[in-house]
Amino acid sequence: MSSRAEVVVVGAGLAGLSAAVRLAAAGVDVHVLEAGAHAGGRLSTERIDGFVVDRGFQVLNTGYPRAADLDLGALQLGWFERGAVVRVDGTAHRVVDPRQRPADVLGTATAPVGSLRDKAALAAFSVRAGYLPVGRLLAAPERTAEQALRAAGVGSTALDRFFRPFLAGVLLEDELGTSSRYLDLLWRSFVRGSIGLPARGMQAVGEQLADRLAPGRLSLHTAARSVSPGSVVTDDGTWSATAVVVATDPDTAARLLPAVEASAPRQVTTHLHVLPESPWRRPLIVLGAPGGRLVNSVVVSDAQPRYSPDGRALLASSTLAPTREEEVRAEIAAAHDVAPDDLDHLTTVTVPGAQPAALPPLRLRRPVELGDGLFVCGDHRDTPSIQGAMASGARAARAVLRTVRPAHHDDRRTS
């Protein structure tokens, strides 16, 4: 069977859907091919025993500029508090954003995560990243994240007890070798945004974008076997198109488009447990202790009660290296000050290829137009994040419009 569309998008992750929605809004005949069973790509959700289980611990940061493309109200987000719990010698200490919890300023100031000078350095770093123009952040000398934090006055105690485990859960690396420029952009989003979970799970983000396409414009269970200018070959036949956008995971993109160099070396394992009730009164992430395997652990149902079917607490605990549940059960229990036998193991999810690395030199806005009507997008073209995926999809859509709708593009540029 042969089919035709003006533009074929390969991949219904956030990058591909962002591109497709923009192209459809511009009047382009666009069709999306997705190898999997759902829209959203790596944002995947299932229900296990009534609990909402995402593919790993993922969150939506409203500080991402491209979050403005979403109907956040329709996602019915539940919110985490800004900050974290740090355990030192078995005692829990809260380190929180004083803008959200002014009454906790004293507790944060006395938490054993470094000296007052360290905490002043953290505050100054946050103000700088949150409120300086992005152009000035990107013009700063580039180094590793650890070098940047030390240059900002953050000492070893604060690095090891707070920054390293906190950032490891986001960057999926604990050496803090990530580019300081990406750290600035990431920290900016934390300062300016809130962290939430959709009521129906993270997959709802991709599904919301997919719902903006006209019926019949998304084909699931349709893997692209090869791509060439003007053509996409699948098991069901060949699609012809004026333009083809490859919006798959990095490894698949590199296979379909030999000119593209991309990979996703970061991985994460997340263990899900159930407790009869939450051991906490507030939705804060608990950071792993130095020397432990645990990066973080959090009661996700404290932030989004709809993740639980009956009021029991759903915990998500992550490690960077693949781990067996029994290897980290005691560490998870200690993080929440409960007995190991209290934890009811629900499932474990390991995500290989969870995200690309962002090592220096950071290459923002990598080319999305490859020539001959071929285009590529994904977080490997910008930053390894929801923001990077959606931003690259928007850039790809603009590049495609320059090819298939040059008059439309020129009109918009003039206006």
C-alpha cells in the first residue's frame, strides 16, 4: 500500500507532535507515523493495580518556555513543593524555596548542607540563573556544572549533600560533568516555574498534543524501516511526501539518517513501592545520601493524589545504575523513616537511553534541516529535556514551512 502526505513526521514523541501540530495549524497536509502504541514517546504511563505509573520518575516543569504550548489547566496538575529533604545522620532536614515557604527560612538556613556562605552562594546563583537575560547566561565562560558551582562559592558539603543528588535526578549523571550553560538554563526553569504531575500521568502531555491533530492523521504501530528524500518505507507500504521529518529517539534517528550523529547514553532505574499512608505532610523529594545508590525518592501521590486509587502512598525511587529492588529496599525505607517490610514493591522500570548527554561544549539549536526535503528534531538537537524536544519540533516546523509554504513563511515573517 502506498500513501501520500505533504509532510510525513516519523515519531509521535513531543518533538514530532510539536512539529506536526504547528504544520497542521499552517494548513499543511501532515501525517505522523509512530512505531509504538501511544503518542508521547518517552512520556509513557500505565496503570498497575490502579496506580498511575510513569516510565520512570518524570515531571513537568512549567518554567520551560515551551510549556506555554500546552493547556496546563486541562492536565489537572498536582504540584511538588520547591525544595528537597536532606537526611544527615538519620535526621530529615528541609531545604525549601523561601518564596514559597517564608516560615521555613530558619530551618533552611540551619540545615546541615553547608555554611551560611554556601547558602548565600546558592541564593545568588539562583537569582543569577533565574533573572539574568538568557543571552548573558549563554555568553558566560563554559565549564562543567561542578566547576561552575564551585566558582559560584558552593562548597563540598553543599555539593555532595544537596546539588549532586538533586541534579543527578535531572541530568542522570552524578559527576556534574554537564555543561554549565545547560545548568544555567535548567536552574532558570526551576527558579521561574513549578513542578507538577498530570492527573492521568505524564503520557497525557503527548496525548494532549496528539489530540490537536485531525482524526486519522496519526498512525500507531507503524515503524519506519527506511527514510530517503520524499519517501518513508514502513512494513505496511511506502509513504511519499514533499518533506520528511524524523522525530524519533536518537539511536533510531541516527539509523534512519546517517548524516545525523545522536545518542542517548543516560539511563535510570525507578522502583515503585506502596505504603499504607504517606510518611510526609508535604510533597518534597528526598535526596539520596552521599555514598548510597539512591539518587532520590519521593511520594508522587503526595503531589498528585490521583496517582493512587485509594489513598495509599505511591513512592518512586531512582538509581542511575540498574539495581534490583532488594538491593535498595533498605535505603529507600531509611529515606522515608519506615521499616523495609512496610514497603510493598509494585514494579521496577529501567529506562535505557533515557536522555542525551549535555557535556561541554553545549551545542544548542543543532541543525534540523538536512537538505533534499529531510528534517530531524528531538531533544538531541537542543537540550535533553521536554523543553528541548518541543523547541526542536517548533524549529523543524518553521524549517519545513520555508520549504513547503515559502509564501506563508514570508508573510508571517513580515507581519
